[in-house]
Amino acid sequence: MSQETDPEPSLVPELKYEPTITADFFCLHTSPPLHIALHGMSALTHTRLSKNAFDLCLELMEAGVKSKALADIVLYILNCKNDAK
């Protein structure tokens, strides 16, 4: 039989950020790596949203706004902005 011991503290990875879950979304203010990843995905998919607008959309979804409804509104606004040019 082998004796089980706790691993040395230096060998255990330290979690710097522990995401908090509210509803079905992660709280991005407690998970900077997730926040950075979502901004990267936004840039890769050319959402045409500024960093501030994208952050606002994420906050609205965290607060419970339906993502499909938010997407419809954002697309409508972007199309109106494009038509005004």
C-alpha cells in the first residue's frame, strides 16, 4: 500500500481567476482571460463593434438580455448607421 500525501504547494497550479456564474453566463469582470478571448473572437469575426460597445453587449447578456434580441438590435443599428453614410 502506498501512502497518499498532499502534493507540494509549489507543484499545484494556482488559480488566479475563478469565474463566477450568474444565470448562464460567466461574470467577465472576474475572468480576464475569458474577456480577452471574447474580444479576440469579436475582432476575428469582424463584428464592427467598438471595444466599449462589445463590453456593453457582454454586460447586457450577463444581466439576462436574450442574445438573439440583442443581436437583432445591434444589426439594426449598424445597418441604419451604414445607410446614413
